[in-house]
Amino acid sequence: PDLTGHEKFGLGNVRYNISRIHVTAVELPSASISLLPGSGIKLVIGNASLAIDMNWNIRTWMFKDSGRGTVHISKVFVTAIFSTPLDNAGLTSIALTSCQTTPGDVDIKLNGKT
């Protein structure tokens, strides 16, 4: 979905819209899953990265601008714990019980036209 909103800075409001968001790459170079006896599953993802392309535009009382942009997020680490309880019918369900994420580097490039 598009991201639309406004922020108040010094002399006035800045309205923004980020649209046509596309994930162009996902890398999971180090991922592991292990069983936690009696409690569930542990998922560990290390050094992951994500690349996103988008359109953007901003508008203030003084100017407006728009263009294309890219966001590259790297060195992301995730640890998630899932519980796997049995329901009343004896079927296994899965629920996220804990999730810790450590973001790394974020590189944002905006190419605009004035």
C-alpha cells in the first residue's frame, strides 16, 4: 500500500506520498531453524538485506518535488521464537511468541525532478 501523511517542520507542514512500492531483492545468506524441545521452533536470520524501489512526492507551502527512490537495508538480524501448542482436537498450531530484530545499515537514494 501507499504511504501518505504529513509532518510539521519549523515553518509549516510537509505532505508526502510514497507509492508504487516494489521489493526488488531479498537476501537471506544465513538462516537457520532449530527445534526447542517442549516449546517450539527458533528461527535465526543473519546478515539479511532488502532492496525497495518507489515513487515519492512531497509538497510544502513553498515548493513541491517528486521522483523515484530506492531503499537498501542491509545487515539485518532476526531471531524469532514460535510456540507449537496442540489445540483441543490434537492439531498443532503455530504462534509467534518472541521476535527480536536488529536493523543494520539503511541507504536511501531519492532521484527527483524540480
